[in-house]
Amino acid sequence: MDSLVAALLALTLLVSPPYSLGPLRDLVLRIEGGGGITLFDLAVAISALAMTLRHGITVNRVESKVYLGLLLVVLSRVISVLSSDVASIGMAFSVFKYVECILIVFVCSKCLRDSFARRLFLRILLVGTVVECLSGMALWLEFAERGIFLSTTNLRFEGLFICVVALSSLAGRWTLWRIAVFSTLLGGITASQTRSAAIVAALSVALGVVAMRGVKRWRIVAMAVILSVVIGGVVVYLPSLTGGMTSRMQNLTNTESGTTSVRLSLWARAVGIFLSHPLTGVGSGAFARLDPSDIDGAVQIPFSLAPEPSAAEAGLGTHSVLSGVLAETGILGLLAYLFWWFSAIRVCHRSLRTGPDADDQTVIVAVSCFCLISLFSDAVYAGSFEYSVMCLLGLLMGRQALSKPIGMSLRSSKALI
């Protein structure tokens, strides 16, 4: 049962809207005035029932704080909608995303306690991510456009598995297969031109190197040399592939045009809305659904370096969890979010120093570092409440339920790849 649920979650997570851009992007049951029900939503609901019947509802002290934090987040958003002057059905439906986050963490923490189910879950994600990378590179080479084939969720996993392969190499497991996978992941993340995924991947690897004690320096040097050769080969032989990513990276410092200027303006608007609705915010889900003129009393913060974002750009939301929490749920929501955030940080920190038998410790270190960087990216990116991060957090919680503190270990008898 656990393995079946793990496989179902992994398969639907890779392709389900709203993050899907591929052939399955319209496979969603639309609800008038609200959002929609996706394959992944159905899988989570069915899996939650199955895991409740199989394992019951029992949590340890660390898990209870995570669940309490998420419940407080949901409560703060319910209060924000009830107290909003512009409440709508769509805003009410936005609360269900955070309810679903609780179910995702619960399901993954139960079904992924089993080591076989955990490896199956990660391997399905890896295969899907490699397919995304190959398809993305083909799209870029043929149409010279951003290489995103199935889902933007897959781009997050490109960063995760780059970290997994890099840390596995440091642990002494060098094979041509892993080098090939690493090259494919690097090519895919370059073709997609997704700066956030590339930055999170790089920071996760760096954090993992620091977290893994006993790494020999020659291994770090060897990995750096191999990485340099791979990147150099891609730059030399596929200049068209790297040109788009290079250009987008350079635009990060452009505050007069491009996505950075849009984000700065969105953040300024979010701060203005928070100042006008400081206690409970303007309402959960309101920022991406309302025109600024619809929000009474919104403080206008002029930002001379950035143009006013278009309606389509504003529909993206604040592009930052922290500013979104402030604008939509106010101080009440911020306190709930911080409680949840620190609880999630504690789970990741414990995973860096615990394990039942160290058979997959390197993979767990990579997942922990990836989740930590995602949590810290909330100030400038929508990281922690993504379903992919919630699944990985549930994985860490499930493994901790069977763990005892043992310290770090680099040896692994069962590798992911």
C-alpha cells in the first residue's frame, strides 16, 4: 500500500496543473469562481484516506509543531477572508491550497517511512525529471524557446537531483552513469532558463558540502574539475543553449526592465497593501485576483526604478511568500507563517544529523539542504508552500519517525542512482 501511494503521488506530482505546461495542462476540473481539481489533488485526497486507515493519525513532537504551524496558517487565511472587504469565492478557494499542504505532508510522512517506497518515489521523480530535461533541450534546440515541456514542478526537481548526484559523487560513488545524469540535468536546467532552480541547486550543493563532515578535499577538487569540464563543454559545443540562461542571469541586476523590475514593483505594491491592512491583510488570494484600484485604502509606494506591472504580471502574485503573507494575511498571518517556518527548519536540521542505518544518508542530506534553501528563498521566491517542497518535507518527517541521532555518515549501501 505504501509503495502504491508513493508511486501515485510521484506520477501525478510531475504532470498536474496548475504548474503543468505540457499536454496535460487542461486536465483539470474547473470550478466556477474558484480554482480547479487536478490529478494530484485527487491523488492526495485518496492517499490521505488510505494512509489514515492504514497508519492512523499519530504524530510525534516535532511533527506536531509542523502540523500546528500549517493549521495556524490556514486559520490566519480563513480570518483574512472573513474580514476582507473584497472577499470572493476565488479567495475562499485559495485557502484550500494550504489545507492540501497539510494532507501532503501527512501522506508523505506516512507512506515514505518505508525505505522501498521512499526509493521508488524518488526514482520515479528522477526518471520524470530526466525526461523533462531531454524534452526541454529538444524544444530549445528546435524552436529556440525556453525548454519547459511538461511542468514547472519538474524544474525544481532538476535542482534537487543535481544536489543528490553532486553529493553522491563526493561520497565516493563515481560512475559514468551518474556523470551522464548530471550532464543531462545541467543541460535541462540551462535549456529551461530557470534562474531560481539553478541558484537553489548551486546553494544546496554548497550547503551539502558543508554539512557532510569528513569529505576529503581531493574529492571536492575532482568534482569541481568535472563540473567545470561539463559546463565548459556545454558552453563551447552548445552556445545557443547557454545563451538564454546567461542573458537571464545578467538581467537579474536590471531594475529598469525585465522580471527583476516587475518583482520590485510587485513587492512595493504588497508592502503598500500591508500598510493599509496591517492586522489581517487584504484577504487570502486577493493579490493575484484583484486590480490595485479595487483595494480601498491601499498605500501607494512609488518605486522609480520599476514600471507598474501589467495585469498579467500582477496575476502572478507577489513572487515572494513573505511579501504575499504580509499583503494577504497581515501581522496575524506573519506570526502563523513564522511558527510554521521555524518548525520546518527544525525538521531539516534534524535530518542532517539523524538516520536509522545511514543507508540513504547522502540522499537525505541533499533533500534536507534543498528544503532549507527553498525555505530561505521565501523572501524573494514562492518556495516553501510549493507542493514539491511539501512532499520532500513529509519525506524527511517520515524518515525521522524511525531515526536515532547517529551523526553524519557518507557511506551508503543503497544508492538512489
